[in-house]
Amino acid sequence: MNYQQLLESLTPEVYENLKRAIELGKWPDGKALNAVQRETCMQAVIAYEHKHLPPEQHTGYIPPKPHQHCGESDEEQPVTWKH
């Protein structure tokens, strides 16, 4: 089984277990994740979320702030200079 096939076979349950292992730093049996395992789990979680979840449900999602262009306000605002 190659990496792509493995990612495609992830179930919601496996996804949740991987997330939990990353959060706790250990597997369900109590053994610690090493750095390679943690990185691989994070890659799998990100790939799963990209394929199955809307962006606002992705790990680390930060909602965009509405952009306000200069001069959009109807109120006149004084210019202040900072030294």
C-alpha cells in the first residue's frame, strides 16, 4: 500500500485517533510518539481534513478578517503622525 492509498483509506475514527495521538503525544496504549510518527500523523490529519472537511473545520483554521480600505468610513478622521 502506498502513501496515497493509505490516506484514502483513513476513516473518521482513525482520523480522530490520529488527532488525539498528536494532542497527547502518545498512542492509545500509552507509548510516546516519536518525532517522525508525530510528523506523519500531522500530515495524515491535514490530508484527511483537506479532502473531507470544509476549510473552517481544518486544524489551525483562522477565519479571515473583513478588510477595510482606507477611506471607506463615512466619518472624517484626523491624521496622526507617530514619532
